[in-house]
Amino acid sequence: MDFGSIHIDHIGIATSDLESASHFWKLIGLIQGSEDETVVEQGVTTRFFSTSPPDESVEQHPPMIELLQPTSAETPIGNFLAKRGPGIQQLCFRVEKLQQLIDYLLDNGIQMIDAEPKLGAGGSQIAFVHPKSTGGVLVELKQSNH
């Protein structure tokens, strides 16, 4: 099955406060993105930190840290914080052909939370793989529109 290349895109970290959670990442030299984004469909405000400056000569960006602050307690990130507290919430892979990868995983017995892509941060299409199929890790798959 051809679903293209796959790269680590970011690690999502749940937090109840973007400002206090940003302190460490700034101290170690990560580069904060230009602005936060509220993704209404996901009930979250995101803030990205890059591990190095973007390389204009290539289309791919370096792996990033994504801080996730819930917009309310009744959102996926709000529920995560209530159950587990702050910490790593998901590992995201950037893929070229998201729907083909979803279909391939489903055909091979992998349990998906999302059988169809949905809207994520930055206008990307995303889908989540259920932790029961990944050894306990929530995996986000992301196809960028860029």
C-alpha cells in the first residue's frame, strides 16, 4: 500500500495554562510559533515550539512540541487533564496520504478513533489511532495542506 512518507511532526503536551507550560521550552531554546490557535472542533488552544528554525530550502519542518490547553473541561484535553494531569497526550506523525494510511491501518486490524480525517490545527487534516492498537500511546496522524 502506498501512503507516502511518514515523519514525526510533534509531541502534544496537555496543560491547563499555556503561559506557565511555555517557560521550560523557551529556556532550552525552542522557538515559539508566531501565534496561538484555537481549534473549536477539538476544543483546544494550541501553541507550537520548533526544535530549530524552519529551513526554507525544504518543505518539511523539524519536529515540534505542541502545548494543548482545553477551551473547557468537557473537551478531550479537558478530560485528559482531569484523569491524568498535565503531560504528554499524543505523538503525531506527518503523512503524505492520510486517507490511504487510515484505510491501510483499518484493513490490518488497527482500531481508529477517526476512520475519516477531520480538521486540526493550521488547517491540517488529522485522524487519531486508538491507544489500544499502539501499546497505550494516542497517535495522531496529520496531513498538512501545505
